[in-house]
Amino acid sequence: MVQLDTVHRLLAATYWGDRRPKDIMEHIISSFICFSLFRGSEQIGFGRAVTDSATFTWVADIVVEPECRGAGLGQWIVECLIEHPAIKGTQMVLQTRDAHGLYEKFGFSGNSALMSTMTTDL
């Protein structure tokens, strides 16, 4: 289960998801493998995987409520994601400005080969 309003709010506060309208988020949630973290009935974390389920996975949108950060919850979401049976063993890539240490714990490393385009205005 994913609480759309919560995920939209969490991502709107990030440097990478701040321009995504709610309808785009709804499409993302329905189209990809999503991971939700709850405290009781309150969603406090989110992550997703864009994958072909055979060779490639793009890890995206790992986010935790600000007041819950620092307790290893983002790390736990990443661990659950990379161990998910539908994508375990695929080559995983991601893009980050500031969480290199988190992802390096799971074997991610940087290289000069990753290229991307700029997103268009949403």
C-alpha cells in the first residue's frame, strides 16, 4: 500500500522530486515496484524500482520522513529493495548528489559512464 498524498509531500521536499505533479506520482506508484515503510498506519518512507526484472533496475525516490531520519530506515528500504526477489541479481543504478555513503554500503560505486538527459518540464 502506498499513501499517495504522503509520498507526494515527501518527494516535493526533495531536490529530485520537487516538480512532480500528483498525477505523475500516481502513475509512478501504479507502474513500478514500490516500497513503503509504515509506523502504525502512517507512511514514513518510500522507495521504488524501475526494472525489466531480468537485467536492469533503476533505484529511485528513497525518502524518509524528516523526523524519522538517522535511524537507519532509508538503509532498510534500500536493503529491502535490493533483496526483492523480482530484481535481486539485476544490475542496479541510481543517481544521487548527497547519499553516496548510504549506497556504497550496498556495493554501488560511481563511474564516468553514466549519462542522462535533463527532464522536461512536467
